[in-house]
Amino acid sequence: MAANLSIGMIGLDTSHVDAFTSVFNDPECEHHIPDARVVVAYPGGSPDFELSIGRVEGYTELVRERGVEIVDTPVAVAEQVDVVIMTAVDGRVHRDLFAQIVDTGKPTYIDKPFAVCSADARWIVETAAAKGVPMMSASSLRYEPDLVAALAETGDGAVEGCDFFGPMEIQPTQPGLYWYGIHTVEMAYAVMGRGCVRVRTVTDAQRDIIIGEWGDGRCAVIRGSRTGNVLFGGVLHRQSGSRFVQTGGGKPKYACLLDRVIEFFRTGQPDVDPAETVETIRFIEAANEGRETGETVTL
């Protein structure tokens, strides 16, 4: 991989476009990452999703002002760069976008939500593996400094479970937890790892409570709220003590995420196992099934 990475961006319809290009392209940014620059981008946008299509024009102009070339296709992006960041905010389109660029062989980071069904998630991961294309996805909330610190504090023994909370606005095109709930799910998976076997969901107009049971007996509880508190946080339970996890302090989560993404681009080794990424999508899919049926759903 080149010492000075050229980055292509696919999907200019999210505030992450601003955050990411600031870190890479602005030397005055407090958390600037040198030797990596966004040089070309494809706007994209989903016509049936206002939070996507309504943002494309503004973010396209923003990155153009930062010296980024705008092109007409995802392939035109991938062919000109060392690596790709897929920022398209609509998880429904990620499979198709990845299918268009996978044969270029460029390492690709896919932003949240990775997909909005487990079939698409498996297809992306299996196709990347079959073609030898490094691929990674992760929520920035995995890298909140206090969560990282809590995971490193092992004096109270092994992890036995966790409780996490966060906002859970519902967007019809990104159903249930796929929109903001995915961040809370990924915080839980950062603690628990793979191995959830069943999910129960309790839902009403104001909130969802999701209980995940792991095959080894551990349990994770996720609370998604549609009113009141819009912060993320939680409690990590170990054998002999529990530890509250506070978000919003220290280095910004987006900058922490991009540190991991750049390491992935340079090594080809994703910080999150793609199999875990698939399981998080299946977890959400099962939780959404439970929202509709009231039944416990097996993963």
C-alpha cells in the first residue's frame, strides 16, 4: 500500500462525509491524519429516502470545495484510488455499490448500517472473501474512548454481560434498529463478541428493549429510546464488578474510528471480524422480527 493513501468516497449523503474529509484533508483539523487524502467521490443518493437524497447536493459541494473530484459512477472512484470508503447512508444500496467496485480489488470500509438484511450482509462478506478484497465495517461507537478503556480494565474478571442504551429513531427505509440502534448493538458486540443464539424484543411507541442471550449463558440488554435522552452509554458487567461506560469524552469517536480504518487499509486486517459484522446484522434482523411478532427469535 502506498505511503500516501489516496481515498475514494462513495455516497455523499451523510454528516460523516464532513467529519471524514475534515480529518483526512484539513491539516488544521485537531485530529488530522497525514499521508491519506480523499481525492475523488461519487455523490449517489436514494430518491425514496429524504435523509439521503436531501443531503447530497450540500455535501457534494462541501467536498468539491475541499479539492475532491466528483465523478459519475462508483467504478470511476475505485479505479482512481488506493482504497474506498463507502459512506452511502442507505444500507439498502451497499450490496449493489460493492458489487460494482469489488472487481477493482480495492480495500473497502463500509459505513453504518452495513446492510439492512442478513442476506445482503453475508453476500458482501462472502464475495469480498472469494475475490480476496479486504473489507471492514464498524460503528464509531465501538471506539468511544471510555468503552475502549472499560474493555481494557480486566481486574474484575471476565465479562458476564452488558446493558447499553441509545437513541432509536425509526426510519422506514432502515427499519427498526438499523438506523441509530445499530450503534448501540455494536457497542454490545464490542463487549460480548460473537455467539448470540436468541433475541427477545419488548416494544412500544417510546422505546424498544432487546435482550440477547449468548450460547455460553451471558446476556446483553439494549435499550433504544425514541423520546428523552439521546445519549449513548451503558454498563459492562464482569465477574466481581460492574463499570459504567460514558460516551462523549476524550478524542472524538469519528477520529478514533478513522485511526482503525487507516490501520486496516495499511495492513489489510479488519479490526472487526466480518463474521461478527454479519452477526450484528442478523441480531438486528431478529430483533426487528420480534418487534412485529412478540416472539423470541433464534439467530
